[in-house]
Amino acid sequence: MEGLATLAAIVAIAVLAIVIISVAKKGLPALNVDLFTQVTSTFGIPGQGGGIKNAIIGTVIMTAIATAISVPLGVLLAIFSSEFAPARLALIIRITLNVLAGVPTIVIGVFVFGLLVVGNGYSAYAAGVALSIVQLPVVARSTEEVLLLVPHSLREAGMALGASRARTVLTVILPTAVGGIVTATIVAVARAAGETAPLLFTTGIFANAVVTDPTKPMASIPLVIFQGSESPSAHDQEVAWAAALVLLVGVLIGSSVGRLLSLRSRRRIEQTR
Amino acid sequence: MATETPTQRLPLSGHRRTRYGDLALRGITGLAAVVLGLLMVALVYEVAREAWPSIQEFGASFLTGTEWNAVTDVYGARDLIWGTLITSLGALLIAVPMSIAIGVFLSELAPRAIRTPVTMLVELLAAIPSVVLGLWGILVMGPFVAQHIEPFIIDHFGWIPFLDGYPSNQGLFMAILVLTIMVVPIVASVSRELFTNVPSDLKQGSLALGATRWEMVRSVMIPQVGGGLVAAVMLGFGRAIGEAIAVTQVIGGSNSRPDSIWGPADTMASRIAAQYAGTATHLQRASLAYLAVLLLAFSLIVNLTAQLIAGRMQRRMRGAA
């Protein structure tokens, strides 16, 4: 029995290793300067494009828009839930965030499509909004956890010294929790960079050129991978593997760094207790 | 999982000037909460609104209709619902025992030094973007499974009707495998947390009475965390139901039920992803939105049930402590 449990763990890690190695093996040959300096091309027409420059730029811009929306909103939500809301309301907020976290991302795509795309067309703003909805529960829950870890005695000390609630929160609580907020942001960015379904509905058709205007649709790394995986062209598949390698490395590093930092900041906060 | 909110709310400050600062902060953060509420309402409303033409046209018969035809403009989701259930339940069938085993391994069996690194590795599996998993699934795992694993199963278990067929690197089985990879980290990390929190005097007591380690796991740990495990499994189920991208990449996108587990099929989420771009008629688009409504309802029910079970379990553990 114990052997089976060990075997299960080994299989899980083996799958992780196999996926990473496969992506590396297939992606590395296609990893060259062209990948980062050329834009995407249709049907792999030689001499034209063959890279993912516009996709990288697009993903960076759209993820930035999403993070700019979800982090302030999530932090404010967490502050409300941990400092001001009565216990029952805080519980409702937590339940709602968990529900939102469980909504399939394709449904979120359909939602933002009807809200922002119909009548206005695809745009990076719409993609940013859709991605921010995916990020919001991640940011809000992690931030709330960190805020709750800050010992109550710090808040009471602030009050005892005559500071208002607002000042205590802004100058004592938040700085103590800022490490946790940063790591929550890193994890949220890693999450948003890899989401594909929301992008299908908000920036599904994009130009084979670098676009920096957020009111227009932009290429994105996940969509390049998605379209490449379904394409019969070997060239498209090659580009997809290379893009997958770039995305995988970024996302795995981001998630690991976020996880490690959060462990460390949590330990540090608990030492102030 | 989440820590307790402080049960006492400190009062707002006394002075008039500082009170305005407090009110402002409370107002702004409260506004964030209102935005959240509006978001949820808007989500349900908007998706339902997009689906309305199809809901009006087909009503409940959408759930039992088997035809999905853009030419005749007739849409029915029965085979998609079937595909969703088969792939998700199939994934759970493999993932749940595996995840519980991993949870036991990480909380009891593994040498202390490797517990944190291995836990992080298992959780890293969850961070793999689904589109990358799908790419790997269709181009690497698919051919491998079709050449080595499927023939083996067909040869030895093909007498079971549903398992008899032709190997393929797309289809229900591939979707089940991909979903399993996605569900395992979720259920395993929750199991590990649950098992780690079982009071050690319960575990030691059982061992002192002569139980083997496996007997201790089976008769003490698993019953102790039972509710939490159910909640974790439901969360994994919700994840599997909603996965669109990786599934659509590997499942083969067929319009009807396949004869065997090796044949192409489709799920609700994957159908939306596959057809979103090329909808020929308004009714088709509305029908895809109707699928989204069904997915939303499923995920709401599964999620709320999981939270209910988890909350009840937490209360019981606190009461017993």
C-alpha cells in the first residue's frame, strides 16, 4: 500500500518532468533570434515573419492591463473584508470569491464578449478585463490571508497611539503585508499570462504585426500556441512549441518564485507575533 | 485553508477630522465589495442574455436534443453533456485515488527533507497552462498512448464493450488523461493539507494500539478528513467540467457519441471553444451561450456544495478540538 502511494507521487512528478522535457526538446530547436524579432506569419510563408514578437508584446500589454485592474481592486477588497466588514459580510465576500474562482474561464470569455466585444470589436482592453476577472480571486484571497496574519496587537497599538483606522491600515498594516501582496501579484501575473479561453473571445483575431494600441486586438502567446497546435503546418507547430517553451518557463518561474516568497514572507510576519 | 477573521471590529476613531479619513477608506474599500457583487450579477445576467434566443427556441429540450446542426439551425446538448460527464468522471476515477495516495505520501511517508520540494513540484503541475498541456497532449502524449497503451488495453480488456475499438491519438480517452493531469494537483494538495492537520495523538494512538501504517491511514486519517476530501473532489470535478482549451485540443470534436472510449467526442466547454469563431447564425451563437449558462450553473452548484461541505467540516473540527 505504501509502495502505491510512493508510486503515485513518482508518477505525478514524472508527468511534470515529461511535459517540461518535451516542451524543451521540441521548443529549443525553434528558439532563435528570429522568434523574438519577427512577427507571426500566416501559413508559414518563408521570408515573412515566423516569430512571435507581436505575441510576446501583446501578452505583456494585456497582462499588464489585467494586473493594473485586479491588484488595486483585490487589495481594496481584502482590506474591506479584513478590516471593516462585519464577520458575516466577510464570509459572503469570501464565498463569492471562491465561486468566482470556480467559474470556467470560457464562461468568463463569453461574458466579456457580450459585455465589451459585441458592437466594439476585439480589443486588448477587453482581454485585459477578462483576464483581470480571472486574477481577482487569486489576488483578493491571498491578500486577505496576509492581512489576517498581521497580529491584532499592531492594530490595537496604532489605535492606542491615537492614529485613525485609515492611518493604521495605510502606514502599519499594509507595509507589513506588502511582501504578501507582491507575491500575490506575481502569482496572478503568471496565471493571467497562461490563460487562453478569455483571449479567444476578446482578441481572437489579430494582425500579424506589432500592435500597441489597446483598443485594437493583439496577438498573444497562448493563442499562437492554440492555433499552432491545431494547424497541419509543421512550421506553425514549431512556432507553437517555441512559444510554449517561452510561456512555460515564464509561468513556472513566476509561480515558483511567488510560492517561495509567500512562504518566506509568511514566516517573517509570524515572527512579529 | 483561510484563517479566522478577528471577531471584534475596532471602532472608527473619535476625532472629526480623522473620522473622515476612516470613512473615506471604508467607503473606497466598500466600493470594491460592491463592484464584486455587481460583477457576479452582471456575469449571470449577461451570459443568460446572450443565451436567451436559444433558451426561448429550445427551452428544456436543449438538454435532451442530440442534433447540433448549424445548417438546419437545430441545437441540442445531450451528447455534449454526456461527453462532459464521461470525461470529468473518468478523470476523477483515476485522479482521486492517485491524489489521496499522493496526499498520504506527502504527509506521512515521505522523508521530511523532501516533503516541501515534492509538494511544490506537485503544485507546479497545476501551474502548467492548459494550452501547453493540450499542445503536448495532441502532439506527444497522443501518439505515444495510441501506439503503446491503447492497443494494450484493447487487447486485454476489449471484451468490455466500451473499451473495444481502434486506437486513436484523439478522443475521449485522451481528454480523460489530460483532465486527470489537471485535477490531480488540486485534490492532492488539499488532501495533503487535510492529512497534515489530523491531530497526531489520533494517529499515534492508533499506531500504539497495533495498527499498521496503512490501517492507521484507512481507519483514522481518511474518516477524519472525509468531508474535506469530498469538498476537494468536488473542486476537482468543477475544474474538469469547465476545462475548454486542453480538452478541445485532444478530444476530436465530434457531433455524436462515439462507440468506444477511443472515439472522438465533445464536451460543453470544448464545443464553445471550438465553434466560437465561426458561428454561422445568431441561434448558433446563442446556443453556445446556452452551453455557457449550463456550465455556469454546474460550476456554481458544485462550488457552493464544496464550500458548504468544507465549512461544515471546519466547524466540526473546531468543535471537537
